[in-house]
Amino acid sequence: MDLKLNIYKKGEVVKTLSTSTYELTLGVCEDLINLLGLGKLTETDKEDIKVSELSDLIVVHWDKFIELLHEIFPDLTEDDHRGIRVVELKDLIVTIGKDTFKRLFNFNKKSKN
């Protein structure tokens, strides 16, 4: 999974963190499912999840999201936090969430081993 996170200062990108080798662990998948309450959502809820609801979950579980970011991007520093745009953070979390479900529940396709 290719992931990137831009760090901004005064509207300019000053640093881009990226990874193409990050693989979700079962523990991270479990954390995402629990943090986002995805196990309790109906199919309709999954389609209609609102950005405000996602934002509320991020705020409530802020420490876990920061821990996850540092796991994905080991070069991320605490100083970098101030330069992360919220919309990009949201997009990153959505991408990771989608990939989590794709990997966990894609049982119909044959694996290439």
C-alpha cells in the first residue's frame, strides 16, 4: 500500500513522508475496527459515514491515531504534527480503513502465492 503524508509550513510543503512497504498488522486492523466502531455499522451506515463523525472519533482516540501515524511513518516527528493538514489526515485514515477491509474481507479472490 502506497501512503504519503505532506507536512506544511506557511502553506508550502516542507516535507513529504511516504511508504510503499507498510503492511497493516492484525493489531492495527483491530485498532481501526474498534476505534472507528466499524464492527457495529450496518451496510447503510458504512455508505453514509460522515466526515464529522470520523472527526469526532479521531478526537476521542487521538493518541491511538498519533501512534498509528508514527508506526506508518517512523520519521514523523512531534514537530511535524503541527504541519499536517486535517483533510489529508482524514484521507489517509480513509485509505487505510478501506485497505484494511479489502485485505480482511477479500476472500473471494484467489491468492497468488
